[in-house]
Amino acid sequence: MSELRDFVADLLESRGAVVEAVEPDGLEVLAPAPVQQAMGWPELARLGFGTERPSGAIPIGLEGDWLDRFGALLAQDGRWSEREVSPAVTVPAPGDPEAVLERALDLPNAVWRFRGMTAAWTRCLMLAFRYTAISDEKREGLVWLGFNLGTGAVVNDIVARLQPVLAQMAEWRTPDQATRLAAGPGWNAATLGARVRPLLDQQVRDAIAPFLGAMRRRLERDRNRVHAYHDDLRSASLKRLATLAHAAGERADADRRRETLRVEAIEREYRAKLDDLRHNYALRITVDWVQSLDLYMPVQRFDILIRRRKGERMIQLDWHPLVKAAELPLCEAGVGRARTRLVCDDKLHLTEPDGQGPCPSCGKPCCRACYPAACPRCGQAFQEPVS
């Protein structure tokens, strides 16, 4: 619990409290009035964070509503920040750029040529989102998205490797004006929203896939159990009706009416049980933005010539010294998490393979980057973005 204790100590000190660490794994807090009101503590409080707590300490942990209280106290602070980072020691540029590009690029219908490499600054945007999936059970988690605003590439894999590196860097340096100008401008809200939505949707789907699989198995098990129980009851009543089919007399008529009503009641109860299952297993998913971090970083920028038939196009791709890895190429149709790109004939857009797939109406292939809304041949609107 030492990390939680350190976080709480820093947060309380930033809100004007006087904090002193006590053993084992505790804090003594002299809280100002706003902190007392937000946390429900007296002016002098002793907090405990571990299994062994100081005498009279208030137990603090990840359970209960403590995180919500700390979040309310934190308010909007820390939701957005910017940081300039660079390696502690100089990292030499790749000695064989073409070998690096061989691992990063996969262009089945085009060729590429390395044209040069220069030292540069770039701006990478890291976005954290919290998802909550609620059905008969609950699943919560965080997903991180990453974009290189200088090249337009999705850098989720770079972000995942950067996080432990950033955690070990004690110094927090705000970028100066020269670094900002060298890194270039950011994206406007419309561009950012268009890039984030399909990638976030796919990331959340992947994150909750095991949860959904387990939920579907439980639903199937309960549905089969309900069906088997009511099917046995209904079969028994239908058998009794079959034996009464040729019986005569008032008593036989009464028995047939009773069994018919019983079958109807069983069917009504079965439908009601299925409605209960649909309600119990109804899935609700919410996704909320949590935090943004603008990283200003030095990179080695590769200039690459793309050739497709008679067309040529220059693109850029960054190699990140902090993790000693190259990012994937930009993707102009699709989420861009895999390395394979197809190059279109008209404007040499780089897309995922599905980004140049056939139109679902006329079957003619078309580039979704050139024609994002509808097929240019038949005019059929595309129902969903490529993802």
C-alpha cells in the first residue's frame, strides 16, 4: 500500500493539509476545513493503509468509496498535462535504417525506398479512458491510446513501452517554446475525434471480450437450464393430454381443460423467465475520458518514398530512442494497429486491407480514404467506418 499512501500524502499536501508518515504504513493528517468536509475526517486524523495499521487509524484502501472521494478532491487537476522527455544518455541513431523499416513496413501492393533520416522532435498524445461493463457482473478497466501528432501514426505499442520508462523518470520538465515549435502543431478537435472514436471502440471491444465470453456462457447455461425445466413440465402435460384425447365424459373434459391451462401457464412462465434472463444479462457499457498527456520527445525521422504503379508519395515514420523502436506507418482508413498497409491507386493512401475492400452493394473495390462516405460507383453509403 506504500504507493497508495504516497499518492494520498501528495494529494492532501497539495490541498493544504499537513501530513506526516507514521509506521506501520500510516499517515497523520492535520486537515483544513475543505479536506475535512470532502473526506469526512476530523481535523486531526490518522490513516492506515496496510494490514497492520497504527492504533486508531482510519483504514484506507482500494475498496469502498475512497477512490471516489480522492477523485472528488482531485477534481480536474491532473486530467491534462504536458511533458518533455528525452533519454538520460544519448542513444545513437539506427545504424541500418532499412533493416528497421523492413520490420515496420508491410506493403503487399507497393514498394518503398528509404530516402533519409534526420533528428527531430515530435509530439505524442497519450489518452486514458475508463470503461465500465455491467451485466450480471461488472468489469472495469483502463485503455490507453497513443497518436504521433507529427506523423499521424497510431503508437499504442510505443505508449505501452513508454509507460514504465516514464515512471522511472523523476524529473518533470515542461516543454519550452523552441521545443513546441520544433514538434509542430497538434490536431483540431474534429481530427482528434475522428481518429479516437474507431480506435477506442476497437480497444474497448478487445478489453471486454473475455468478460463477454464468460457472460455468454453463463447466459447459455441459465437459458438451457430454464428451457430443460419448463420443457419437462410441458412434455408431461402434453403426454397427459394425449392420453385424454379419446376419453369421453365430463371428467375427461375437465381434465383436458386443466391440462390445457397448465400448458399455457407453463409457456407463460417460460417466457417470463426468458424476459428475466434478458434483463439480468442486459449489457451496459460506459466509456469516460480520464487523462491526457502530451509528450514532447526527440525522434529519428525517416523519409520514405512509396511507389504504386506510376505514382509516388513521400511519408515519414519515426524511430523513438526512448524505447529504441520504430512506430507503425500511418493509416488513413482503419484503426492502424497492425503493420500491413495497402496503397490505393488514385491518391496513394495507406490503409488497412479492409480499407480497400469491395463495396457491400456492387462488389467493386474502393479506397475508404478517398471515399469515406459512399461508393463512387453505385453511390451506396457505407454503414460503418472501417475498423
